Amino acid sequence: MNKILNNLGLCLKAGKLCHGADSVIEGIRSGKVKLVFLASDAAINTKKKITDKAKYYSVEVNEEYTSLELSNAIGKSGRMVLGITDENFLKILKK
């Protein structure tokens, strides 16, 4: 597993990650979410909903990983969307 996926697990344990489409959309709206991880195999409707909201609020979306990779990274099954809510974790993930 690569460093980004490893750090997603740490981010969840630190309470700096939200998961699930509704939670991430609410985080984007409130300005808390700084970066979105959207599964490359997410449903078309989910992709559109998340990318439209992220574009409107100028939040970067990463579609590099599958739902299995994202789910395994945080130890929760069936996760399609993750939102990073901490600037420090954002810096770590962008390195």
C-alpha cells in the first residue's frame, strides 16, 4: 500500500477525515473539507454529485484509487468518498 493510503488511515484515527457522500458534501459546503478522494469505480451519479459540489466550492478531487483501496485504507467497507478536513494532513498527502 502506498504512503497516501497509509496516511488516510492515520487521518481517520485522528478524526480529520469524513466518509460517505452526504458527510463529504456537508463538509465541502461548510468549508471543512480540503481534499476529496472519490473512488474511480463510484457510480456516475455519485461522481457527478461530488465533482459538481467540489468544483463549485473549489475543492480538489482525487479519483486515483478504487473503492476497495479507499475502504481498505481506512478499515471500513464500501467507501466511495473520503474528505480530508485538516490542513496538516493535506500537506502530508500532497508531498
